[in-house]
Amino acid sequence: MLMKQVVQITFKPLNMKKRLLWIVPLFALLGLGILTTGYRDNSFEIVKNLDIYTSLFKELNTYYVDEIDPGKVIKTSIDNMLESLDPYTNYIPESDIEDYRFMTTGNYGGVGALIRKSDDRVIVADPYEGFPAQKAGLRAGDVLLQIDDFDTKDKSIEAVSEKLKGQPGTAIKVKVKRPGVEEPFERDIVRSKIHMPAVPYYGMMENKTGYVHVSSFTHEVSNELKDAILDLKSQGMEKLILDLRGNPGGLLNEAVEMANFFVNKGELIVFTKGKVKDWNQEYYAQKEPLVPEIPLAVLVNSGSASASEIVSGSIQDLDRGVIIGSRTFGKGLVQTTRPLSYNARLKLTTAKYYIPSGRCIQALDYSHRREDGSVGKIPDSLISSYKTKNGRIVYDGGGVMPDVEVKNTMMSEIAVSLIRKQLIFDFATEYVASHDTIQDPSSYEISDEVFESFKAFLADKEFDYKLQSESELDEFEETLEKEKYLGLVKDEIAKLREKLTHDKEKDLTTFQDEIRELISEEISSRYFYQKGRIQTALHYDQYLDTAIMIVNDTARYRTILTAVGE
């Protein structure tokens, strides 16, 4: 429920018992606000249920056997209420506002490093190039022992993160244990404003083809993309690949601005519809395009959501470029933040968005839940067809389907286990200790000698895993036992299990291409940071290879964008 006016009420300090009693008149006032600005047909139900809620809380606070934390109890009730709607409608207490701002702006005050848990300590996972942690000499794999007087032993990632964050210009002393170095050492780090670039990498590929990776739609991402495109044009770019894979979205206005770089002035990019009619809006391209005619390919996958789908969907609907990859996430909902009392905020879904063909790509139906509370995909019977500007058929209700599909390959179980156990990470840490540098990250591949070293490194490590076929056989065996048929096929089950049982040494050979790629990317990141990881990953990238082939094949590119399509 939206309130057009927010009444700020200030209380004098009271003891906890008395303060809780003020909840009743506070909710009553809120109820009156809803009465005057809400919907007349259910206003009585709203006030009635708010009265029940406040009287229940009063009884709970007065008579419950133990002391209760009012803030925690109220937040739990709010969270559960909002959870029944959709996963994007959230209550943001004042304590979480900084995290929310980071999500929308990419800015925070701190040292500029990702951290992760390792046994009873927290380690540096990825220092950001050019920021305080990296400038102070911290490396991935360094164990954080102490931050000022704060011992990190057995502390959570959240607790350690809070100690690393702070106002720009303030200093901390960090005690570090580096693998391969006998004695711990200390570093003084001065926090700064950390801005995570939304365009972590761009560069020229073959045949005058530019490539830009966009990781999020935070504030100013369109300016970052504009600078990248202009730089690539100065290097002779004649074709462009825009990579939105794994991009979860963000600000709608940034998506509109970004789409405008490619589509003509005056084109409708997206429009929104919600319960509050006055908030319905249409967003048009306001400027002349930055690159109006060059061949354009947009890379997407199941992790491309929201604003990523506005950009890729509008480019597809307007036949401005070819979409390559796999079906996108399917989030066609718009969120708005509303101020609440005591500096809290409510982020709530207020509308659905529709791309130029008129389709909404929302994949999940949150308005109709099953008995267990789960939701399903939009049924095929409710999916409608639409037409792009050139007359190609496209569909709503399930994300953006690519014009050219690239099959996703599932990661092997052994690779998943090596990542989860941090063994590739730990091997890279060991490798860096004895190697000063590596070759160009855009073509880096580990040698056979390095891969053999990795296998030797694993010799005394525990990284067992279970194949899906083994798990399913376990379930089948349990079913046979329940139905008392196991005795009849016990020998056959044993023989099948013997054939299915995996051999780690054999799997290391079978899936070595995949494992080599993961090791190469991790080692590359140690010398060239985030840019290096991306460059090395692109060296193995089938999506990118497909995109380069298509934008350089004029006839095929044009055929895809006709009504015949492919």
C-alpha cells in the first residue's frame, strides 16, 4: 500500500515497556493515513487488522515469558508479510541503508576488496586494482588476523566487513598472514570512496570488433559505457559486442539511456503500467544515437535480468541488433523506494515494464501461489506472441529469447567441488608465491607442467563429490528397499554402482579443459585483477566466438534481423 504523505512523529525517550505502548496509537495514525489515501473498498479490513496486530503485540510484550526484542520481532513480521508478495519487495531498516545505496550507486567507503571465509578466519579473495587494499600490498589469499584491536578468529564475513568499511580518509591497521611467508606482518590502510566500475573491461577484438562488458546498472553506468564506446571508436571500431551476461540489472533510467546509444531518437524503449495510474510512464530515446548503424550483438544468459532485459529486449524489438546466448532471467517488474519513519525505506514492486513490441517478459507469476506458497512460471496457455519492428515473432512471459542460441554447458561435478573447496584458489595463491609474472592475460593458458603441478597439489587434499547419477541411484535403492524389492535386484544394483562410481584421477583428465580454464582465470586475476580474469575468460568464450562470427558475416547478420530470422 502506497502512502502519498509520510507523517514524521518524534517521541521523547521512554523506557522500553512504555515505548512499546506507543505502537498502538502509531499504527492507528498509519491506519488513518491509509484510510485517506488508500482504497475505499478495503479500508475497514485494513484498520481492523492493524488493530488486531497492535493489540496482539501489546499482549505479547506484556505476558510473554522472556524479554523480546521489539525491533527484531517487528522486522520478522514485516519480512514475512512482504515475502508473501514477491522477492523484490523489501523492508530496508536504517541499519541496512548503506548496503542499499551501494547496490544502486556502486559506491561505499572502505578498502576495496572482496573477502571470503576460510576455516576460522577471513581471507582476501579479490583486491580491486587501484584501491587502498591493493595499494597497501594486500593479495588474494592473505589471511586477515586483526583489524586494529579486532581479532578476526571465528568472526563472520559480515562482522569483518563492517570493520573494513568506514568513512573515506580514516585509517586502519591490518595484521596479515601470507601463505608461504613465515611471520605475520602489518599494513596501514587509509579507507577511500570505493566505486565499483559497472564497465570492468572493454577492448578491441579481431576484425575491428569492439567488446564491452557491463556488470550492473548502477548510477552513471551509461556514462561509463559512453566513454568505452568513444574510446573504441577512436581505435577504429566498426562492429560492437555488448556483454550483459550475469548482469542482474539496476536503475531503469540507466537502461533507457544505454539503449538510446543504439536506437534512433524518438523510439519508444520501454513503458510501465501499475496500480497507480499517475505513475505509468513511457520512456523514449531523447538523443541521437551514439552508434546508430554499426552491426551490434548483445550477449545474454539466464543471469541477465531486469534492466539488462530492457536493453536487450528493446534492441531485439526494434531490430537494432542480434541477441546471442540463452534465455534471460525474466524479471519484468519495476521497484520504487518509499520513505518510512526513522530513516527506514520500503522497496516495493509498483509496476510491470513492457518493451517496444508491447510484451512483458516477466517469467514467474507471483500473483497466484500454490498451496505450499511457491510460484510457477507463466503457463504456455497465457503466453502471447508479438512482432518486432521488422515483423519477427517474439513472445512474452519468459525472459528474452536470443535470436541465436548458444547451448549452456553444465560444469562438471569435479570442477564444482574444486571451486567449493577453494582448491583452485589455494593453488593460485601458491603459484603466485613462486612466479613473478605471467604472459598477456588475453591469451593466457596454463602449461601442461602447471596442470601436473595442480594434480600433485591435490594429492593430499579432500575434495570428494557425488555425481547426479550416483545420487539418483541412492534414491532408487531406498525406494526398492521400502517396497521390499531390493533383495531381488541387489546384485544388479551393486554392479551398476561399481560402474558409476567416479574416479577422481580419471575425472581430472576427462574434464581437464574445463579445469585448466578455471585455473588460468584464477591465476590471471592475481596479476591483472578483475580485468585479467575477464580477458582470460574471453579467450575460451564460445558466446564471444559466435558473436564475432555473426557481426562479421553481413549476410547472416541481416537475415537474422528480417521477418524470416533464424
